Amino acid sequence: MRRYVYALMAILSLASCLSKQDVLQNPRVAKRGQPVHRPHKPQQDAKPSSRDSKPATSLSGLSYIEQYKDIAIAEMEEYGIPASIKLAQALLESGNGNSTLAREANNHFGIKCTPEWKGGTTYHDDDRRNDCFRVYQRVEDSFHDHSQFLLRKRYAALFELDKDDYRGWARGLKKAGYATNPKYADLLISLIERYELYQYDRPETRHQKTHREAIVQTEIVENKAEETAVAETKAPVRIDIHEVKNGDTLAAIARKYGMETAELMDLNGLKTESVFIGQLILVSQ
């Protein structure tokens, strides 16, 4: 009798082990992205932290910010343009520094040639066939030229904002017609908060603001260039962004916009074809 009891216990123990193994190999569990050999709880059962709930950043974007943040800060201190705004605009317009203009011409803001431009030039199809774009010797020159471009009457009200008011600047740029994309302000704010670019902005005292405004507004008034001529220098930015949705693949996104997958990877500085929900993919240069 005792042998029968021991045999029965052994069989029940084996059945229990097999039952657990069946659970680990359940295809519904595998679909959650959990390796079958790890019996821990699925990822979604864990309570996400505020950091986990933030949209992910890209290595290309982080590298770009690290490389050029000091230039953006220097321009902010001179003109009052938030460094966060400058970096977010540069990330968008240069595709994290991977656009053709950024790589070949150090032109990170798509500024075109004007009659008085004495520097190098390059030609790319844009609003017109073979549009002329400025070539800069250094990236710093591109960032500085972009600041000079904003010293125009149409943007004058922006320089009355605090230099750490990135939301006001983002909305003001869109209102002034800087970009044609209706979501341009939201795109800038999303990038700033995703990469925490606001950490590079610096507050200023009332006295510092008054002093800075006087210098900048004087330079705006003394700028004799006609608005029409300036508009030709840099037409409103046409930025086409695809926000990754559930089920999207990089290949499918490329097909949707008539591009090759390799071309899309190059434009966005991607090393793999992996994408995540909420990721912003630049689909036009």
C-alpha cells in the first residue's frame, strides 16, 4: 500500500511539472514578448514608471544633441532663442544631422542662397528644380545664420518672450509662418520634452531680459532686407513626419512615401529597421 501511495505522488508531481511547462509554452504568452524559458511575470504586469511611459529616444538624436548643444546654448545667450527650440528645430530639419544638406553642406536649417551670399553653394530640388542652398564651413556657422534669419519683423514678438519659454516659442514660430506643417509646434514641444532639451535653457533676470531685448530689437529694426527677399532665403519649412502606429514596419512606412527602406534609414540615422510606437520618422528632406 505504501508503495502505491509513493507511486501516485510521483505521478502527480510529474503532471504538475508538465502543466507548468505547458503554460510557459502557451503561444499567447509568447506573443507578449516573454522568452519561454523565463517564468517571470509579463512586462505589462509591472507598474510603469514615469520614465518608462515617456516616448523612447533614438541614439542618433541623443548623439546629435550631445554634439551641438553647446552651440545652441551660445546662440541662446546672445539672442535669447531657447537652446531647446534651436536643437529641436535642427533635429527636425536635418533629420538628426543625417540629411544630405547637413552631411554635405553643414546646412542644418535648409537656408537658401541670396544675391549677397558670398559663401559656398550647392543645388538640390526643393520648391524649384536645382534650388541653391548655402554651404557652411562649420556647423556653428549654420546655427548662427539661422539666428540671423529669425531677426526679422515677422518673428520680432518672439524675442519678447523669456528665453526659457520653449512652448511660447514653438507656438510663435508656427503662428509666424515658419513651417507649413500644422503640427509643427507640437512636434517641437514633443521633441523638447522627449529629449529633455529644456535642461539647456537658462532663465534670465528682468534686467538681463530688458538689456537683451534692446540689443536684439535694434538689430531687427536695422535689418534692411525686405521680407519678400528673406522669404526666398528660407521658405516655410515643409516637414513631413510619420508617427509610428501599432503594426507599422519601417519597410511599410518607406513604401507609403515612395522611398526605399535603406533611404529612410539613412535619412533618420537608423542602424536597424526596428521602430517603436510613437517614434517620429522623418519622411522628407
